[in-house]
Amino acid sequence: MEKEYPQSAVVFRNVGQRYFPQTRVECHYSVTSAHQWSSRDWIGIFKVGWSSLREYHTYSWSLVPEGYTEGSDVDCCALFYAFYLPGPSTTEYHFVYVDKLGKVCGQSRAFTFCAPKPLDELETLIEERDEEDGDGEEEKDELLLVVPRAQLLQSELEERLREKAELQQAVLEARQEVEEERRSSTKAKEEWESERDKMKVEIHQLCQNLTRKCDALKKVEGKHKDVESTQEHLNSELSQLMGEKVQSQQQIKDFEDEVKVLTEREKETNVELERQVFKTLKEILMKLSSQIKHDEEKRKLLQTEHQAALTEVRELQSRLDASERSAEGLRGELRALGVCQGRADTELHQSRLQVAQLGLQLSEEKLLLREERANWGLEREAFRSAAQADQQKVEELRIEVQRKEERLQEVTTKMEQPQAEFWSKSDINSADRRSDKKQRMLPALVDPVFSELTASIMW
């Protein structure tokens, strides 16, 4: 619903580009003299491109400060609590001011709701608290508090806005005092002019009486003296009023100078606040980039070590399989020798000499077989020792990975602990589920590798 609005009626001020849905949102706006405020006016949060007043996401009643006078400019503030705000997304919203008749009187610029990054937006504060010991004496203890940087910046921004509102209220009161002084001065001047006109009428009447009553000349002269004294008194009062007028004009000038100084101070405060916020956000971005790069290098190094260990274990398994095949060949040869010995026994009655030769040959083959068995046993024992050493090395790698996972869990717990005091319960549960899902990803990738290595070595 894109229309042209009377922008001079209601003007939104200090509207940010992004807001956090976990914190209260303050909407600052000014109601000008062109708008007739009503207690049924309201402010809604609408998506950009809305077409009906019923499409608001949430709303808040428009409230004005105490002592508001219709037809005057006033600065106001509306609050939107975190429970009713939209969730984090790239959807753009804006504030819309609607009067009691359903007419749109003002619209702010677009903004979005985004979630803060808890890893980089934490600040450590030191808070002193008093504790009583057993003797009834108070002891001061320092307490470390970890709060989100966004909350800290939000509190500083609220403090600056509160100071700005107080300054504006002081300027408004000064203007009202100047206006009252001006009205009182104008009223005194009017009273003086009225009194002067009355005195002129009296003087005119006395002059007429002077011409008609010549026999009462002395009495008229006395009255004339009274009139002269009254005129002198009026002249002195007129001089005093003129002095008060000059003094009032000087006070008005002083108030205007003070208003200029307060305005300049407000501009300097806003510029300094914007510079500090930009610098803080830049430092946070640099720290986040370095941390992500460091974590990626650690992950690649750990993956390389796991791959090397897996390759080494597979080589040992292949060597063990080759040894088993060699032993099977020796068993086949032993069975063949047994067959030869049986044939020699059947041919023993044919030739004793042949039997003796075959017996000698059999003895030599047995001796050779025993030597090969001994060598094969030693080689198998060496392979088994090497496999146990590799298994121990894999176990040490598993312990190292588990220790790093525990360290990662401790860091994550320390980061997420202060958020539990700040975010709403529903948002905390969703954040915990996302955090737990990320933490379970590394064990889910590493545990199958260790299971495969352990099963291969034990077999």
C-alpha cells in the first residue's frame, strides 16, 4: 500500500536498519501541530508492500507525555516487546502511524529483524556486591558478568536517547517559560495602557471641572497636585516595566543561546555514538574472521591425521593377510609331505634303501618346516605387536579428539550461559537445539572412523 502521506503530521526519528527480536524495540516519533492526537491512535509494524491495515504483525497504542497541549509539537516513544516481534529473517518491515479514523498519518523507512552472533558479541563486566559475614560485617565481592555486546550498545543507545529526551524537555520548558514571560509582559503593558487611558480621562474630567468650578480653585489645585504625583508614580512604574521588558528580552536571548548549545551538543553526541558503533562492529567482524580461519585449519589438520592413521592400519591389515596366506601355503606343503610319507610306507617292502633315502629326505623337510614355522611365529608376533602399537596410537588420537570436543563443549557452554539470562525461553530452546546439532556433527563424523579402525585391528 504505497501512498503519499502528509509527512509533516507524524515523523519517525532514529529508525535503525536492523533490530534484534530478543530485545525490546523503541519507536521514537514526533507528533506535529498538523495532527490532532487521539487516545485511539496506534502504531503498527507492517511488512513492506502491505495492502490492508489488517496485515499488521503487531501494534502499540500511541501515547503522549503528560501536559500535552493540542496543536503543539511533541516527541513521543512507543514500546514493542520481544515476545510479539517477528523472528529473524531478511523480510523488511516499517512503522506505520494510524489515527482513530483508520487514516495513515506517517510511515518510517524499512528495517529488518536479525539474530545477534553470540560468539563475538559478548562483553565482560565487573559488578561489586555486598555480602555479610558471620559477624554482621559487610564484605565487597566482585562478580564477573558476561552480557551481549548488542545489549550493552542498546543500553548505551537508550541512555543517549533518554538524555536527548531530557534535553528536549528542558528546551521545551525553557520555551514555555519564555512564552509565559512574554505573555505576562504583554499583559502588564496592556494593564499599564489601560490605566494610562483611565488617567487621561480623569485629567480631562478635572480640566472640565476646573473651568466650571472657579470658586473651588484651591481644591482643584490640590487635586492637580495629586494628579501630578500620580503621573510621576505612573512614569516610575513605566520605567520599571521598561526595565523588566529589557531584562525579559535578555533572558529570551540567553535561552535561545542555551538551546543552540544543547542542539550542537546533541549533534556531537550522535556523531560520536555512530563512530563508536561502527568501530565496534568492525572489530567484531575481524575477530570472527580470524576465529573461523583458525578453526578451519585445526579441522583440516585433524582430518589429515585421521586419514594417515587409517592408511597405516590398512597397510598393517594387508601385511597380516599376506602372512596368513603364507601360513596356508605351508600347511598345504605339510599335507603334501604327509601324502608322500604314506606312499613311502607302502613302498617300504620294495626297497629299504629307497625308504632310508625318503626317511632322510623327510627328516630334512620336517626340520625345514619347523624352521619356517618358527620364523612364521616370530613374524606373526612382530605383526601383532605392531598392530597393538597402532591400536594404542589410534586410541591416543581418539582421546585427543575427545579432549578437543570437551574443550569445544566448555567454550560453547561459556558462550551460551549468558544468553539464557537475556533471550526468551523459546528462543533459548531453539538456539540450544541448533548448538547441540552443531556439536554432535563432529562426533558423528569421527566415531565411525574409530569404530572401523578398532574392528579391523581386533580382527
